Amino acid sequence: MRIAMIGTGYVGLVSGTCFSEFGIDVVCVDKDAAKIEKLHQNVMPIYEPGLEDLVADNVKAGRLSFTTDLTSAVKDADAVFIAVGTPSRRGDGHADLSYVYAAAEEIADAMTGYTVIVTKSTVPVGTGDEVEAIIKKRRPDAEFDVVSNPEFLREGSAINDFMRPDRVVIGTESDRARHVMKQLYRVLYLIETPIVFTSRRTSELIKYAGNTFLATKITFINEIADLCEKVGADVHDVAKGIGLDGRIGKKFLHPGPGYGGSCFPKDTLALVKTARDYDAPLRIVETVVDVNDKRKKAMAERVVKACGGSVKGKTVGVLGLTFKPNTDDMRDSPSLDIIPALVEAGAIVRAFDPEGMHEAKKMLPAITYCDDAQSTLKDADVLVLITEWNEFRALGTDRLKKLLKAPVVVDLRNVWDPAEMREAGFTYVSIGRP
Ligand code: UDX
């Protein structure tokens, strides 16, 4: 089997590399020549644990290569995956499909023989139909099928999510395409991964429904956390108490400053727009989007309150900037709402993140960046933990006390124990715990 992966962003690079690990010949294509050149030198454009080694192994084995030449990659491929970006369109929140459609046109011009074209990017319902129409128009005689095969990769554990997924979803009504897809995922059949075959439109919707459900679950526990604070209950015990009910499930019930990242904010918004267009509004999801936006903005108030009502002239030491640990991704991170609000309120902000500093410096220029947690916290008036990187968990009360000028900690990920912090004399604010 031979495939071409169009787009070497997060999804394309991880999926292409993992397919090559399955034993398939993969050519990854990108228009960005600098990115491809770096990949030739085994320099990854993103931070993802384990990816660099997996790329190196498969390149060495001759199964994985990188090119800017789409035509040669698509020619003779059994399947061509479209894994280009679908950002939120400025102004209306719809997914911007211009990159997907441009890729479809180029694929149409380059393909030879029967080809399965697979949309891996998260695309609104009906995009597969549009891709099919584009290709048919350019190549009326070509033999091809368009299949939807959404990804469910989490940043930071994307390789494991690809190699050992909970399920694979494949949307096609063509037996010929189904056969090709089965071959590509043969390894997963061997480990008895559930494969859901369905229609293309259903498959497209599954991706959005899955992500919006998870975003809703997080937002639900975040609001329960707020209630816990008011009534003197512990949100972790609530999460455990409800999560052990198999119908609810214990995952994605960890409270925090609000969800961020490259998927949930964009996908919830896009589904809301689609539902409105079809006159079937998703009122729950509309509320989730609104509650989450407001939550991220409200987090700075916790810091102000913990500092006695004002942060003016105070030094705030921020640990963690990315939207979650084990990634360098800053997209829609809560830090992008919290830090500007603190700066606006007159705080002097110092920050450190193990992998996100490069991106953060572009997005949050008005603060001081430090080399490590120690220099960030030295003589600070308050510590604000935004992202729960493991190395921050290891900071104990003694160490924190020695570093900070005042023993004030705002922990937006609940990594420390409230009783221990209180005993050590800290003013400690966390989420949803007495
Ligand atoms: C998500 C989906 O999980 C994945 O299936 C999809 O393909 C892409 O989007 P990702 O964005 O990488 O993956 O991160 P995820 O681990 O899902 O976390 C998303 C956000 O929710 C983060 O900001 C995280 O901090 C937050 N979150 C997650 C919580 O606040 N609480 C939780 O319990 C879980």
C-alpha cells in the first residue's frame, strides 16, 4: 500500500508517521519548503513526545518520506489523505475550508488510476460531497471515492492515540473504498480495535459530536466546581462519585480554567454554526461556548482576589502557558486571556513554560520570560499555575515558600493539596475545593 498525506501539520505528520509504522509506504507533502527541509533533517515542526524517533526510524526503513511535490506523491497512491488546516473563519466562526478545497483540486489533477481520497481534517458535514464534486468537475472520467476518516488524537499522547485508538470511524458507502481503508488499518484489526463503518456525512458529524460532548463534559464539571466553592463541597469527590457510574465515565471531569487548544474551541463553534444553518440549533453547545469563554476571562479575577483586591505593581509568577502539558501549542490557551487581564490590572508578569515559550513570546509580548520555575517565582508576590506540567507538580511547599516573597498560590489545575498548603501557611486558591 502507498499513501500520500497532504499537510504536515499536527494531524498529517502524526498520522503519516504512524501509518508508515504500520508498514505502509507514506509520502508526506507540504507547501512549506522550509518545513519539509527541516523534516529531511529530522527536525520536527511541533513538539510531540516520541514523534522524532518514530519519524527517524521510518525514514531509515524507507517507508516514510517528505516532499513539496504533491504531483509525484499523489501519482500512483492508493489513498490520498487531506490533512490540511481548517481554522475558524474570521468573522463568522465557520470552518475555513479553502485549504481543503485547494488540496482537492491539486489531487484531482495529479491522481492516476483508482484513488481513495480521505478527509482526515475536521470538516463540517457535507464537505466530502463538495470535495467529490470538485474532483468530478476537474476529472469527469477519473475513478475515485471520497471517504471521511476523522482523527481523535490528543496532543501530547497522539502516537498512542493513533496506534491504540478506542475506535476508528470510516465514512463511505463504497465497497471498493472500504476495502482500501481496511487494508490501511489492518494492524488495528489484528488488535481488535472497533471500526465503525458508516455514511460519509455521519462520520463527519461523529467527529464534531465527540469533541463537543467532551467540551460540554469539561464545562459541566467546571460549573459544578464553582458551585462546590459556594456550598463548601469538593469537586474531585463529586467527579469521582459521578464518574464511577459507567453511564457517565470518569474521564474529562477534571476542573480547570476552561478548555483551550486547537480543536475544542474551533469545533464547538463550527458545530454551533452548522446547526444554526440547518435550523436545528444546539442550545447546549452554544451555552458551553459562552460559559467557557467567560470562564477563561474570569480566571484573572481569582488572582486579583487572592492578592487582596489588587495586583497593581505586584509581581505575578506564572507557571505554564500552553493549553495543556506535553505540547508547545498555545492556541486558545487560557493563558492568553488570563495574562493580558493581569497586565491590564497593573501586574508585572513573569512566566515560564517548558515547551511553549517560543510561541508564547509572539502572542504575549508584554511580559518577562524566565528560564525556569525558580527564576519565575523568585520574590514574586503570587504564583499562578495555568498548565499542569509534571515538573511543576514536584515543587513542594518548602521550596515554594523559600522562593516566593508572599505565600500566595493560585492553582488553576488543582495540583497541590489544599490541607497541606494551608498547614504550610499559604493563601491557597484552587478550583472547586473548600
Ligand atoms: C482534543 C480531543 O481530545 C481529541 O480527541 C481531538 O482529536 C482533538 O481535540 P486535545 O485538544 O489535544 O484533544 O486535548 P485534550 O486532552 O482533549 O484537552 C483539551 C482541553 O480540555 C485542554 O485545554 C485541557 O486542559 C482541557 N481539559 C481536558 C480539562 O480542562 N479537563 C479535563 O478533564 C480534560
